[in-house]
Amino acid sequence: MKEPIAKAPRGRVSRTPLGQRNRLSVRNQEPGFVYRIVNDVDDRVHLMQEQGYEIVSNTSVGDKRVDLPSSAGSASVISVGQGVKAVVMRQRKEYYDEDQAVKAQLVDSTEQTLHQDARKASDYGSFTINQKD
């Protein structure tokens, strides 16, 4: 009686399930940086550079079953569809954290204004706010 074969043949490339595939992932990221893929439309890449982002070269975008980015100059450029190209950019983590704190502060102040307006007396009833931390 033959023993059933339960192992994959050696040397076979491991399979990534379709649901776990990430076309726009950036591999080989250097620690201490936050990476993003920026569409090269409406001068967006230039604006991101003014905000402290830098164009990344020699990086890997996508997974093994997706077209690899081409090199336009020294940047990693990938087609994102409908004739639009995107560039891999990165920013130092501390700058990114500062930017996120400013965004959060703006959201918090906007929420405070909304809460103050909601607490005002109204002819239509009352309104209470319970905020969970």
C-alpha cells in the first residue's frame, strides 16, 4: 500500500491566497520612515516633496504576481490604471507623527465646536453627548 503524498514538492514557490494579495505594498522599507504611494497627477509629487517626503528608488512594489514597477530615472514608478503613474515616497517617522498630531488637533477642535453648538438650548428637545475614551 502506497503512502499518500501530503507535502508540496520542494522548490515550489509558496502560494499567496487571493484575499491576502496586496498590489500596492512596498517591500524593503527602511525603519524610521513612513512609505506611501503617490499618484503623479496635479503636481502631487512636488507638493509632497515640499511637505518633507522624498522619492524612493530601488524598492519593490506589489507582490510576485503583479507587474513590477519600471524605473523612470531612479524612482520606483508603477502604473495604477487609467494612464496614471504613481511614485513611491517616504517621510521620516517623526515628521509623519507631527503631521498626524496637527490633523488630530484640528479634528478635536472641530468636534469641540460641534459639541458646543449641540449643547445650546433648542425648541426641539435636548441633546446629550457621551464620549468614550
